[in-house]
Amino acid sequence: AGIRSGDIIVELNGKKVKDNTGFRKDVAQILPNTKANLLVFRDGKSEKVTVTVGTLPDGEVGGRQEARGADGLDRIGFRVRDLDRELAARYGYEDGRGVLVTDVEPGSAAEEAGLRPGMLILEVNRSEVNSARAFESAVRKEKDSLLLRVKNERSTFFFTLKF
């Protein structure tokens, strides 16, 4: 569609993008197969990109399963998706284990704790998670907090996330 990894979407059809939630809602209002104009910030400059809005089956992002906000996942303030070979190569995660953080809600406990998109969650409460479905199941079992083993490009560490 012309969007590249690392692009920052600053406008959708002339409307400034303020946060992920508002952007998603605005995109959801556009009919499938309709063209949308984006203004992206890429490599230090603004560029216009035209995309055609499509549809995805519920619970899928880019053909992969994503842990959605239903049944308590909204309370944790972030979403994950299955780690496939392409994503593992893009982010430098060679062993292919874990689930990739796709977005973090601004102002959430997850953001305040330092969780960022592109990080890899290897464990929830000391149990390995290798799919968004397994992650969702582990999160649903917890009422107050999560112990996450997380990996980024430099190191592996633990987060305690209270909700």
C-alpha cells in the first residue's frame, strides 16, 4: 500500500491523527475498497500516500491472529500478534518464540512501565507464550497483575504490570 515500517501516520484524509484509538475508529468509518489519503512522516520528511481500505476477518491482523481487546485484554493497555518468520527477521528475533507487541495504549500502565511496540513477550507469569491465543488465555486467568518476560533488540528483562 506504500506504507513502510517506521512510517508515522500524521493525517488521514486531511484529519490529524492524535492517537491509535482515534485512528482505528476513523479507519473503521471508511467503506472497504475506498481510497484514503495519508500523510506520513518518513526519513525526516512528510510524504503523501494513497491506500485502498480493505477488510479483515475478526481477530486477524495481516492474516495473523492478534489478541484483541475483548474479555479483559483492554485492561492491560496493549495488543500482541503471532510472531512469524518475516516479523522475526524484521525485528531481529532469531529464535522465533514469543508474541510481538503491536501497539501500546497511550497513558496505560503498559506504556508507563516501558512496554513498546516491537518488543517480544516470551512469558506470562513464568509460562512461555508462542501465540496470541496462548497469550490471551494466560491474561484472562489473571485478575490483578502480570509478570511478563520481555525481549527487545538489546536484552531480556521482566515487567510487572498491574491493572
